[in-house]
Amino acid sequence: MADGLTAQQRYFFDVNGYLVLDGVLPRRDVEHLDAMVEAQRLMPPGPSIESQRFGDEFLRWDAGFRDLLDHRAVLPALRDLLGAFLRLDHAYGIRMAPRSSGLGLHGGGTPFDPSQYYLHRGGRMYNGLTTVTWSLVDSGPGEGGFGCIPGSHKAEEPLPPEIPGEWVREVPLAAGSVLIFTEALTHCTVPWTAPYERRAVLFKYAPGPLAWSQWKEPPRALWRSLSGQQRRLFQPPAVSPHEPV
């Protein structure tokens, strides 16, 4: 992955709007991060979306979470998708109890959203807000989690009010694997049916000039713990000046 996406990965992402990188984190690292979440003694997740999320304070819990910001298996792929001037827009974590539902279908190529888009010009992909999901537990076939309508990031028609259920593809994700998708893709959370809590951390990246959420200066304690490359990910949105990552 040091050289970015392979030809197969580029094609798959262009056609489908998402990509899975299997086995990025070894089991011991996944177990460590999961234990860090457990140690926070967060309020149990409920049926509301708000209760199923925790904020970006997880970046201050442990260096292992900060290492995900510019992980060597993911950053080259993000440069392919967003360019060298990418930035971190926001981040949060997800916890879902068994038999919980999440967000329904949202996003899509039409109507055009200048903050969440997908274009292909001159042999290069251009993306707006793009999500990197690190799964801390296994989500096997039929157990729920991420779902999408493949290819909808390029749709020229809006999503109909009702669609056949088989249009939605559930994407299994093993613990330690990474899901990258463009937010232009119509996607959802498939009800979680595994007998344990769903846990994942999500990083939302954007091209340098773009902001989906309001920029906020990182807390001083977090800033001191970041490498120079990681600090460049926290630049405010701008065309210039903006340092490459």
C-alpha cells in the first residue's frame, strides 16, 4: 500500500464507491484499542444515533488511536482519492448494542452535494468527504453494520422513496480491517444482529479546501502528542497556504 491503490483497487472503488482493506491491524492491536474503549465506561448505547456515538476524544485515550490518523496502509490510498493536500475533517466512534438499528439510507450522486461528491477526470478520482472506518470487532455476513447501494456515488438520478431491499449490499468487515468509502455513496447502517456490541472508529477526511464540519483547533494536549505529519492533517480548510501530507 506504500505506493497507493493498485489498479484493481482503483477500479473497484470507481465502480462501487467503497473499498475494504483486510487485516490492516494485527489482533493484539485491535484487542488493545477495544480495551481502551471498554476502559472509558461510556454510557451504554441505546436506540438513538446520538447514544451510539462517542466523540473524537478517543484520540487522547491512547497513542494507538492516533497512529490510525496517518497509518501507512491507509494514507497512500487517501492521497490517491483526495490528493496530497487532504485534511481530517472530523472523527467519532460507534457503539451499537445487539438488535440495534442505525442511520437509514443517505448520500448519493444526485442531487449534487459540493461537500460530498465523486468525479473522475483525466485519469484521476476526485472525492469530497471520504470516510475511513476501522472495525474493532468482526461483522460477519448477515450480522449488520455498513450497507450501501454500490455505484450510487455516480448516480444521475435521485434515490427513489422506496427501493427493493436487495439493492443494499451489506459489507462484512473483520476486526482490524478498514473500510474506505466516499460519502457520495448512498449508504446506511444495517441493523446490528451480532451477539456482541459493534465497535468502530471513523475518520472523515476531505480535500484541503473543503470543510464539512466547522473547523476547531485541536486541544493542546492532543497537539503535543501528534507527529509533524499528523499535525498537517489538522490544518484548517484552505487552498493556500496548505501543506501537503
